[in-house]
Amino acid sequence: MSTSTYDRNGQPLEISRYPETNDQSLKPYSAADELLISFCDTKITELKEQGIAPRIILYNDNFGFLGTVYHEYDPYSVIDSSSSEKSLRMNLMKNNLELNEQSWHNPDDAPDESPHIALIKIPKQLQRFRYYLYEAWKNIHENEFATIYAGFMTRHFSPSMITAAEEFFEVCEQSKAEKKARVICLSRPRKSIPYNSAEELCDFIDAGEYLKPSDTNPSEEEVKLMQYPGVFSSSGIDEATAMIMRELKPTANEKYVLDFGSGNGILAKWVARSNPEAEVHAMDDDWFAAESTRFNTRNENVLVHLYDGLDMFPARFFNLIISNPPFHFGHENSIDTAQKLIQKASGRLKKDGRLVLGCSKHLNLTTHLKRYFGVVAQLSETTKFELLEARDPKKEPEVEV
């Protein structure tokens, strides 16, 4: 497990990553996190000198690092994934700090009191950052003492970050670089902003080429998908997902189906339309994706799970598992999620079940599939993508990948 020790005013904190990774170069916090702490500590001191008890709100705290560091202030933690909640829980327990789950909230919740400080770890997706800015503006714009600090590594900087921030705040000052990290300091919330609701930041995709209107709901709206900011493939249906829908033929006998990493829910919706008798499950670790799936499959026989693994299901449960597996975690590239899916799928599929993956060729997932399945075949391919089918699942190994 990738674990680092962070010195917090002479008190060592043990911080680990969840999900675990095989890449030991990946750490649970970065110089951007540390720079955010430096700015936040200065602001806390200023507030205390004015007799104000600081209230802090945290966005995109992937591994619970900031939530652990600022535990004494009972921060309002915006939990936007199942894995980030597990990370925060793990790191608090690891350091013998009390859990206060009443301070953990979904991205669309609002704190009871306006925070003085908002810390944002800027995500890879600009529109997701804009969503965090919108929510932060909404939560603090009436607090005259409030400041937002948005941290990033300099190699990830884009002028569009500043452009987005200026939509919500009059003052947007960029700090000097320290350890190749910077912080954007935001204050003086604008009286009016270009958005009337968070829904205006969402993407809308026409999936009519793949989703025909259902018999029970024949309107054109049934083939349009809504997805929250930052959910994969905001510009349209990506090629790997399209390949699955073109080439895969769910059978009448495949009664229990899982769409893993459901994104906007198009595959789950497509399977439910293809086989109305099937019990379709859709799972995603990301809150924004799970909520997108929930919205888009609201009229279908689909059970949506905000979760990051298959351990919630009994052994040999599914006839079919399909996925366009992610290989990005923020700015990081990793096949850890795909590897764990392959391993766990081998134990959750019925003996005559199958795992179907639409994926990029460069991931070389055939090699990993052969470790856990007796039969692996390429059903289709394009220049960059391939459709893989794995059958005859072997007994799930005791050792985790």
C-alpha cells in the first residue's frame, strides 16, 4: 500500500491511498495539497485573530488527506466518490481520529452554515472544476470573510482555469510556484453569475443512433442522455462504448447483467431495452456518473450502485458483465481498476457467464484476462480499440492484484 507520513505541527499523520495501487511512485497527496494547507493555515490564523471560529469546506479531496489534516475543525467534506469516502474513513481510523459522517455530504448538498474557507483540488476536467466553483460560490457568496483556494500542479495549468474562476469571483490571484505547485486565491464573489442552476453545467448527448425510443416511453427525450460535469465522454458516445453496442448481442438467458463503470448509463439503458426481462445493475465509483446513470435509466429496470468494487455481490451471480473500463484516475494513467475488475469478475460470473470489455488496445488486457479466464477472444477491433470476450472463469485467486 502506498503510504506517506505527513508532519502536521509535529504530529505525524499516516496517509494511504485507496484504491491501492501497484505503482509505488503514486502518493496520497501532492505538493498542491501541501500548498493549499499553507494558504489555509494562514487564513485560519487571520480568522482566529478576529475572534472567528473557522468553517472549512473541501472539494475533490480524493484520498481524504485534507479531511484528515483539518480534522480538528470538523470540515464539511464533499464526498464525490465511493473510494474517496473509503479513503477518508481509512485515514481517519489509521490516525485514531474520530469519524463524523454527519459532515460528509454529496456534491449537491449545502452546508447549514456558510464556510469561511473552501479548498478545491482542481480536477482534470474543466467543467467539473466549474461545477465545484458554482457550488462553492453558492455556499459562500454571502460570507464577507470567505476565500476559496484552488490548488494544482503547474504542469496541469490551463488559462481556462482562470477564465472559469473569473465567472464566479472578481478577484482571482495566482500564487508563486512552490515545488511545481500553485494556488489560485479567489475572493469577492460576484453578485451575479452566468448560471441559474447546476443543471446548466451538465452535458446532453443524443444517443438516438444506439437507443431507440422504448414502447412505453416513445418520446424523443428517451434517446437523449444527461450527464453531470466531468463524466466520461462529454462530447458524445465514445468509440469503445459504441463498439459494445454494435457488436454485443445480449441473450434472453442472460438474466443478471452488470454494467461496471457505468458513466452516463447508456450501456445499462441499452441492455435493459434489449432484454426487458433482465435484472440490470449499473455501478460507478464516481457520484456524478452514478447520478447521471440514475437519471438516464429512471424509466428502465436498472439498479444503480455508487460503489467501486464487486464485493457487494455474491459469488457466481451474473450471467454477463460489460464494461468500458477506465484507465485514468484524475491526471494519472493506471490499469489498476481494469485489473481488479477482471479478477473480481471471474468470481462473480456464473460458470457459463461472460465478461465483455470495450477497451483501448494499448492496455493489453488480453494478457490479464487469460490469468482468470479459460477462453479469451477478440470479437472486433478498430485501429485503436478492441472488443474482448472472456468465458470459463477460473476460481478467483486468494491473492489480490
